[in-house]
Amino acid sequence: DSVDKGEYRHFMLKEIYEQPRVVKATMEGRLTDSSVLEQALGTDAADLLENVRHVQIIACGTSYHAGMVARYWIEELAGVPCSVEVASEYRYRKHVIQPDTLFLCISQSGETADTLAALRQAKEAGFRAALAICNVPGSSLVRESDLVIMTQAGPEIGVASTKAFTTQLTALLIFTLALARHNGLAPEKEAEIVKAIHLVPGQVNDVLALDGEIEELSKAFMDKNHSLFLGRGSQFPVAMEGALKLKEISYIHAEAYPAGELKHGPLALVDSEMPVVTVAPNNDLVEKLKSNLEEVRARGGELFVFADKEAGVKSEEGIHVMQIPSVHEITAPIVYTVPLQLLSYHVAVLKGTDVDQPRNLAKSVTVE
Ligand code: G6P
């Protein structure tokens, strides 16, 4: 039962472990073995997607990070320009709306005040349509949107969002493929990515099997006050989400940077008191990332690297490598999120914080 902790010590841990199942549930009925079932996204979906020339994503918190990952996907696979902004900024500034823009709100609860306010404004501002990615049926966001893709995460009790995020990513990737189909994505490429999506629940399970090792690593963060999270490309938002998890529940200051920005400031902070966490799937950027890691190590920084086992990143003095099974580059952000969730969870448990109810935070911010 989803509102019972069962065998788990905290809801957060239970929800982390539910991810293989709920990611699968979010795929169900929306994919064949090799393609996206567009009609499952709504009867009007095909007409609507045919005419979209730009996507504006709006969200807050963890949902905003899901939107940031989606921007990489939408521009790479669909070739459609995409902007992402936090709702609290978007709603209070003037904006230029491109013709035929789809307004895409992402929200676990569907009740976040800023996200709803941005949507209500958008309706008057002349967007083509509003699409919601949401976890709560019947929420305000769902009721007020033209098209809805429900995530199937089930109730999320832990204030720090985990399974909502990975199911949002799953829904966003399916949406991206549907949009990409209207914009010239080759059927073979669609089939390749759909096959990769089908592998995700099993890959998340493989990462969960590393829990004990990650718990060991977490001890190194116990007495630290600051940390840096690095990622490149679509793993940059994964690093942001990893940093958010750590600050939310362990109260350790964590900052995320795109690895390429290291020399433009954060390197000045690196010393043995500043652990640096990095996500390194095996893509075109891995060589560049390795030289960033070298820069950190040369300054005495201690590195914690979650790397593809084929990426050639090895544990040595000052570098702790946790090997992640090889995954497709497109689905990597979903899989690499999970070890960072486990890391923050174990650090928080060691520090004895209230993991499910971190101080000063609410599950849903329904007032400004
Ligand atoms: C709060 C929660 C976060 C969540 C954010 C956005 O800050 O603590 O976990 O990501 O709100 O909420 P939403 O329901 O709109 O996704």
C-alpha cells in the first residue's frame, strides 16, 4: 500500500525503491516495442503536435529540473526550440511569445501556486495550447490544461521528490518522441530510443543494487559543510537535482555546475573539505569531463564519480568511482538520478535529520 512505509525506514527510501515499477507504469499503454502510441497522449494530440513550433516549459523545484532535461531532448530529437523557466520568475516578467508555442507545465502535485498562476496568465497571452505533466488526477493543473500526460508515480509522501521526478522524465521523453515524429525523427531512431526506454526499469534496479556501496560512500559527507555537483549536457540538470536532494534533506550546502564552467569560479572553492560529485555516462562529453576531474584532483579535491563502467574512469587516490551499468545516452538522465537520490538519503540518515519532513519545507507550495 502506497501510504504505508512497509519494510522501509522512511517514505523516501520506499519511494526510491518504487521507481522501477512506477517508471514502467508511466510507460504502459504509451509505447509499443518500437514506437510511441501517440493516441494514448489524447485524441487531439496528433493535431496539436503537428502545429507546435516552440515549447515553453514552466515548473518549480524538482519539476523544473525535469523540464531542464526535457529541453535537451526536445531540441536534440524533435529539433523544436524549447525554453525552460521557473514559474516564479516567468509570471512576473514580460515575455515574447513565439507563434505556435506549446505551454508545458510540469508539477507533481498540480497545485503549486506559481505554476498555476503562470498557466492562467499564459491562457490569456495567446499560446497554442497547454500541456500538463502531472501526478495528481483531478488537480487544478490537470483541470485547467488542454492535454494531460499523467505520471503514474502514485502518492509521493517524502517532501524530497524522487519517484515523481523519474516518472516525469519518462513522460517527457515519450512526449518528446511524439513531437519528434511530427518533426522528421526517423522511425529507426524512434525504435532505438523506445527500446532504450523499455530497459530503464531494469537498469534502475541494477543501480538500486549498489545501495550498500553508496551507503559506504555517504560516510565521507558526514562532516562536510559544502559540496559541488558536476555534469555536462543533459546530466547537468541531473547534477542540479542531486544537489537539491542533498541540501533539502542533509542540510549540506550543495551547488551544481555545468562541468565546463569549473574554471569560471567554482574551482576556487575546491579543497579537501569540498567533495565533488560527478555523473559521467559514456557519451561524447566524457573525455572533456575527465579533464575537468583532473583539475579538481590536482587541487586536492575529493571526487565521487558515478560513471558508466565502459567510460574508463578508474578509482585512484582522491577519486571514488561507482560503476553504473551502460545505458543509452538519451535515457541516462533517468538512471543516473537514482544513485544521487540514494547518496543524499544515506547522508541524511547518518546526520539524523528528519528525512521525510525536512525543516522549513513543504510537499506542495500552494501559497506564494
Ligand atoms: C516543493 C516540493 C518539491 C517540488 C516543488 C514543486 O518545493 O518540496 O519536491 O519539486 O515543490 O512541486 P510540484 O508539485 O509543482 O512538482
